[in-house]
Amino acid sequence: MTKIDLITGMLGAGKTTFLHRYAQHFIGKGQRIAILVNDFGAVNVDMLLLKDLACENCELAMVAACNDPFCHRRRFKTQLINLGMQHFDRVLLEPSGIFDMDEFFDTLHDSPLDRWFEIGSILTIVDAEAADNLPPQLDYLFASEAACAGKLVLSKLSRITETPEQAAARVLAHLNRALEAVQCDRRFTAAQVLAKEWDALTPEELDALSESSYRASSYVKQFQPDEYAAGVHYFLHVAIPRAALEPLLHEIMHGGACGEITRLKGSLPDGAGGWLRVNMTKEKLTLEPAADQQAVLIVIGEAPDYAEIDSRLRAANTDPAYTSI
């Protein structure tokens, strides 16, 4: 049977970055793997960030966008059937940051997937910078996506002033409160947390992650994915002069006139022939060099004013092909 690992985590936690490192480990061992990115987005930037992994031993696949959740689940199952018929050693699944765990378990119990796949590990990526006082919907999302995890993997440790041990203790306290709020009996301990820079992970530590397995945990479902207020909008062919880019992103995120924004992500030209990967939350803006990408800025928020964002981007944009979808 093919093992399937699920990499969960909230929006901006760092799932794709971790997945890239995790997949490299299996490719280096000569295993045949597939990566399935299961998202609701019309433009899948995460897939673009993984494209350098594509090789004889690594196939990339995605679930195309679909507004109907039932349609989306059918497409998810179809992709798994396609991958299951190819008998990979392992499939690595990265879902959307807003994900109902029942979709994963229910789909794998369907025939013929139940004969082709076995769950390997469920790993939950947790942003060490994330606030401890999240809104109820996000607290529920945090608890539900972590409840069955074999391991919590902390991200962005280099950006915090705490020690890894202090960060792990804070994350555990937050998660265990969230689990109690959804009436889940499970409680995490330090033994279920990996707090180490990913570039420094040894092959033995990555093997241990792949053997973390999962826990069958129950909890009271408080929200459905379609009940989350977050909306997603795409701005294509965005080309902003480098000197104006950072102030403009801060204006969109924090200025107030553009509505309540949760996250900005995408890839943009840097004006010097290269590309920048954009990842911004309320707490942090990251602009990192990236390989050749599609010029797109994705805005995720609870109540964005897309017309206002569009007007600001148009005023600064230098690409005549710019469009908003």
C-alpha cells in the first residue's frame, strides 16, 4: 500500500516550505513520491513554489478550484485514485489552511482508496509567531487540524526571541486550551513537538517525522469550512517598483481602508530580473528571493474591500496586462 502523509496547518503557517524540505528527504532516498496540493484557490501559488521538485521520482498534482464543496471532494478523490493507480512509495498531501479533517479520513475510507492507501503521518505545522488569542473560528481550526496529528512542527523559530523550548511550551498551552474548548480529550506534551530549524533537521529526524503516525481523536465540530468569513481574491500581472512595494503592502494590510485582511501571498517581479515570494500576515512581512514565478498577489481576508485594493494596485502597477479576478 502507498503511505499518505497529511501536512496540516493554518494560513501562513509554513506548510509549503516544510513540504519542500520533507519531500527532498524522500527524493534523496530514491523513493517515488507524489505531492498533492488540495486547495480551493483559482491560482495555486503553492504549486508554483514546489515546481522545482518535479522529477522522475516526484510527481506534482493539484485539486483544481471548485466553488461547490461536493464537487471539490469529488475532484480530490479523483486525484487520489489517479495517484493510487501509480503505486508511489508515498503521497504527501498539503490541504488548504481552512480544511475539514473529515474530508481526509472519509475520502480514504472510500473504495478503492481504502485498498490502496494507508495513513503514514499527520504533521501539523504551527507558526511560532502566531498570536495566542485567536478568534473563536481560528482557535477551532487550530484545534481541529492538530487533534489527530502525530507531531507538531514549529515554524519561524528564527524570528522569535524565545528559546525553542519556551516557544514549544507556549504553543502547547494554547493548543491544549483550544482542544479543551472543542471537548477533545487529547492533550499534547513536549514529546509531540519538534522545535528545530528545518534546514538543520537530520535524515534521522526526518525519518522519525515520517513515522509519527496519527491519533484517532474526536471533538465537537463547531464550524464548517464554508462558514469561515475569509474570502480570496487574485490580482494577476502585478509589477510594483521595488521601492514602493513594501509600503504599499503595509498600506493594504494595516491601513484600514482596504478592509480586514488576514494574509497577502504570492510572487512578484523584483524589478531587477528576479522574483520575490510575498508572505504577509498582521504580524510579519516576508519578501524572499524566489525562482521564476507567475506574477500574482493573493488577498485573503474576512471583509476585504477589493475595489479599494484594486485602485491602489492599479495606481502603482507597471504591467499593462494587470487584471483582477
